Amino acid sequence: MDNGEAASTINPGALADLEELGSSPGFMDKLIGVFVADNGTLVAKMESALSRRDVGEFRSHVDAMRGSAASIGAERLTGYCRDVGRLTDAEIRLQGPLLLKSLRGELATTRDALERYLQGRKKPPG
């Protein structure tokens, strides 16, 4: 992924703003770690909701992921969750497995971009 693609996945400005709020050097590492773990749990809960055909619960988890993604500057994941939230209940029931696969892919892409962001901060200048 090139820098342009990474920029569309995450918003470095939002991450920089969050970094300024941090009280310790490891703040961003911890914040991103919690984001990845929490959203992994949300995907599992979405899968469970769909297996029970509970579209309302699925939507609730998608909305939670959208809010989490927006708060950390994960723009592409935020947009994908917004788009999923606009689907009808019937569309969600019909497309459930594909939606989960795509959500997992978007989350993995976001995680990779966030990890590259962290690595970029740790590189010595030069």
C-alpha cells in the first residue's frame, strides 16, 4: 500500500490530535491496541447476531464500530460501516456473510495502516 492509499485508510491528522492528548509515550500504542482488540470483538458479535438473524443487534455493533473508527481517524472503515448501516434489513440478511468478510478485510487494512503509522513514529529522523 502506498502513502496515498494509507492516507485514505486513516487520517494522520486525527491520529496526531489524539497523540497530543496522550499522557505517556506508549499512549498511541495502547490506544491502537485497544481499538484493534475491541473491533475484533465487535466482528465476532456481529457474526453471532447474524447467525441468530438479529439484524437490530448487528446494526448496533456496526454503529459501535463506526463510532470507534471515526474517533481514531479510520476514515475508510468509518465510511464502510456507514454504508452497511444504510442497507435494509433484508439486504443485511441476504448479504450477511459477504458483509462480515468485507468488514474483516476493512478492519485488517485499518490495523495494518495504524501499525505502519506507529512504526513511522518510531523511526529515527534521516
